[in-house]
Amino acid sequence: MITDLTAAALYDLVGVLKQHPDFLQKSEDEKATFPAVAGMLKDISTQDELLEALAGASAFLKGSESGVGNPLLQAMARFFTLDFPTLFDQLDKSFYYSTRADQEKTLNDMIPEKSAFYDALKNHLLVGSPQELTESIIEFLQNIYESPRLLVQSSTECDRATKTEIRGHFAQQYAQSIVQFSVNTQLIGGIRFFVDGQVDDHSWFGRIQDIKRLETLVS
């Protein structure tokens, strides 16, 4: 997934740069007419930096470089931590049980932009499971930033508002990570948080387990 999306983003970027070779010299207002490209080039100010970043991103796609410190790949990471969750959380269980035609309509309504990147993104949202998509992003972020793995378990699927609140909570401390949500039917209620496998339990099940441990100690 990440390789496909990165290749598509670079394809779009190069296409715009071919039409506007002076893009880096344009005013901020002029750059704003190409928001995706402006976002990709946010931390690049010179032609030499651009060429170096493109070469590094190309090497990353070939598997010969890690991508750490590459501003273009960091721009991709920003998309996955800031923009992608907002889109992703709109797709609840009903989306995955609807027909392919209805899924395509939903995605086209959500993502009206036309580009190689957004076409690739919609395709992955169509064919990939939520777990597969999130896992791919987590691995990418861990590679770029060594980001911690954030997992949230709940007894039933969290609604969109709850996911937004939880993401906002974690973003304050782990801005370069993405939260992975999963359902654990063993939880009687509440939510259980994991950060790199360490649990911070806010579930009724966890409270019951704590009570049982206390009873064992008392007896």
C-alpha cells in the first residue's frame, strides 16, 4: 500500500513540476492552488534539496533506503497521521458490507479529487481491510519516525465521534503515530489502550480483573 501511494504521489508531484518548473519560487498564494504539491514540498526550499529528496524517495521505493529524514516521505507521514484518519473514520462497518458500486460512490463522494494518488488511495480503501491498511501505515511511520504502536481495544466498534476524540487525545503526545482500533469481545465495557504493547486499561473487564487480583491478595 505505502509503496503504491508513495509512487502515485511522486508521479503527481513530478507532473506538476514539469508544468511549473519554477514552483519553489512561486508565492505562497500561487503554491496554494496546488495544495497537495505544496504540502509535499513544505520543507523543501531549493532545487538541490528537491532533487536530493526525489532521489531518496526513489531509493525508498526500490527498497535501498530507509527513508528516514526524507522531507517527501515525511510529508506522506503527515498525510497518514493528520488527513487519512479523518477519511478512514467515515468508513464504518456498513461500508464494508455494501456493494462494490455503493462503496465506489461513497469514496468518490468523500474524495472528489482526481489524481494518481487519490485514485490509488480509493483503490486500497476498496480492496484492503481496515486492519491491513492501518498495519501498513504503522509500519511506515515506525520506519520514518520510530513511532510507537498505538492500539485501542473496545468491546464494540467505536463510533466516529469516539475515534476522533481518542485520536485527538493520543495526538497530543504521539503526533507521529496513528491509532489502530480493534474489537475485543472479552471486554465487558469501556476501552483499553496499548502503547507499544503496554496496557493502560480503562475497561470494566480490567476493573474486574483488578478486583480479582485484590481478592486473591486479601485471601
